[in-house]
Amino acid sequence: MTENGVAKAVLFGLDLGEYDMEKSMDELSALAQACGMEAVAQLVQKRDTPESATYLGEGRLAEGRLLCMNLGAECAIFDAELSGSQIRNLEQILEVPVIDRTMLILEIFKRRAVTNEGKLQTELATLRYRLPRLAGLGESLSRQGGGGTGGAGARRGAGESKLEYDRRHVRRRIEALSQRLAEMELRRAQTRKSRQKSGVPIVALVGYTNVGKSSLLNRLCGAEVPAADMLFATLDPTARKLTLPSGLDVVVVDTVGFVSRLPHGLVEAFKSTLEEAAYADVIVKVCDLSDPESSQQLAVTEQVLASLNCEDIPQFTVYNKCDRVSGAVPFDTSAICTSAATGYGIEKLLARLDEVLSDRVRHIAVLLPYDKLTLAALIRSQGTMLTEEYRSDGVYCEGIIKASQLHHFISYFTDPS
């Protein structure tokens, strides 16, 4: 461990030429930090194909073993998704516990999940990941000895029974979790339906992990959603009410962040959470302007949104954390630059939301008879009252109302005075 009690880890990667390896390893280092570990060294091998049994070549692994010994590393983290047998073989060679990229992300999710649904989703993703790897993980499963006088075959049979027992247990747990999550998703769908029935538009903040979505939500809504400068600080969707300058009330939803090569099992497990974006009226794609990889982050965000069939939902991009850089200009000229920390650009963001949702509100001027003052109360409670004058022939009102409520006022329209 380091002096502050943080576990040391050596990172291993295989460069197959499929993506920028340096950036991927930097992200793996950030993931390790988010999991409470410190990456003390990186070792990357360039090959055309992975080694089937050990992922990396023999020479590179021998070098890695020495690194782990000399640096006092307590685990090895691989920037890939390994099979159970590969993990077992690597642990024998490196003589330290081995975890892969998916296991690392799953562990972060396990630590960060707050709500019951988030915890269940994380457990489900973990079990689905472990199930096909049970046969390869740990020799204890394959070498369990049975009692009695049987030979090697009998001992092997007992081991297979233990393995099958574990598989059945995991399958039963997966089935139970899936059922409980389906019930939660049904309740979530009912909540969405009630929102749609009330006519309150949904604004979804989506984007790469750690780009400042929670901080932006806090700035917009005056909320106190926990926000931290680390990957996957938010795992559960958070919804807060926001009144736009036009007077239109909307619900802003902060969603779980994305990451490059997000494990498929996690995407599936958190599908109900991510689908908050699919049911939104407006999607705000948040990027970190201070991050050199902001364009790649935006590409990852758009890939995930495409997988959720969100193409037809109005979308625009916000480059957050602009206070950290000077003179940077977003590639997308229609994007809005903001700083959740200082409040810069927030007014422009609110104005853009009003513009996109302009068909949801109407400016009206009406003369209401005194026996229809409940309509004035409707403007005050669910819209914005701009002018209210009591006259001899009724109450003159100018205000902003939802388009869905326009039919209540048609009979009382008048020219603005």
C-alpha cells in the first residue's frame, strides 16, 4: 500500500491497433483511482492477436511479475475483458490478484450505488458476468475432492457437482433479481406515464462520466445532488423541478455517466436507468470543455443514445467546465459553453431550453369575468402571471401558460392593453 493506505496496482494493456491505447490506459488509471487504488506502473504489449491462455506474451508477463514484486503491487488490472481461465493463469504467473476492466467498473458501481434499484442492477450485472467464468475462476471449483474411496474420477465428479451447484445458485439469484427489477421498472414506467399525463416536459442530462452533469443540475435547480470530481459519482437517476424563464415547469433528470467500451452487461442492467433519456422531451449532451478528449466523449455519448433509439428526440450540446480553460472554442458552433461552478452560460442554456420547448407554452392576454377567477389562479399556479388588473368588466391578465391549457382561455382572448 501507499503511505495513505491506498492499494497499489500495475496496469496491463494489449495494443491491437483498435483504439488509442495511451488514452485507454489513462482512463483505466482513472477508473482504478475511482476504485480506491493507485496505478504505480503501466505495461503495454503490441501484438496482432491476444495470447489465448494468458492474453499477453510470456516475456511481457515475466516483466510484469517483476514490476509487481519490486513496486509492492497488490493487484494487476488488465484493460480488457478476460475469460475465467485467463484470470486463473495470469494470477499464477503474476502472483497477485488479477481483475479486468469490466470487474473494475463493476466494483466501482457496487461501491457507488445508493438506491436499492442501483444495488440490484449492479449485483445482476456482476452475476451475469461471473456465470460463464465459474469454470475457469479458481482451482477450488475444479479440484474439489469427494469423500470415500473413489479415484481421481470420483474427486473430479465431486468438483463438477460443486461447480454445478454454484451455477444453479447464480442462475436462481439472477432470475430473482431480474424479477424484482422488472417490478421496479414497471413502477418507473408508471412514474413516466404520470409525468407525460401532467404534461411536464422531461429534460435529460446525459454524457460521459465526470463531465459535471450533477453540478449542472445543482446550478440549474438549486438542488443539492452529491457531486464529486471522479468517475461514476452518480449511478442513480435524480430528478428535480426547474422553472424556465418563460414560466414553463420542466423536470431535469441527471443520468448515469457513460464510459468508453462500457461493458454490455452494464448497459443491459442499467437499461431502465438510461432509458430516462429515451423518454425525455429534450436531451442535453454534456461534455467537459477542459478535457482534450471531449470529442471522443461526445462520440461515446451519441453511440449509447443511438442504442436507445433517441435519434428523434431534440438534442443539443453543452460544453461544461469552461472556467478551466481560456480561449477554447467548441467544434460545434451551436453548442453552449457553461460553467456549473461559476454560473457562466446558464442563462443561455435556459434560453435554449425555452426555445426548444417553445411549442409547449403560449403568451396570452385575456379578460376574465369575475365568475371565472379560477382561471387566473390557474395562470398563477401553473404558469407565469405577467400582468393582472382588476377592471369594471373583469380581470385583465397577461401571462404564460402551457399550450395544453390554452382551450380554457380561448373564449376570453383580448388585445393587449
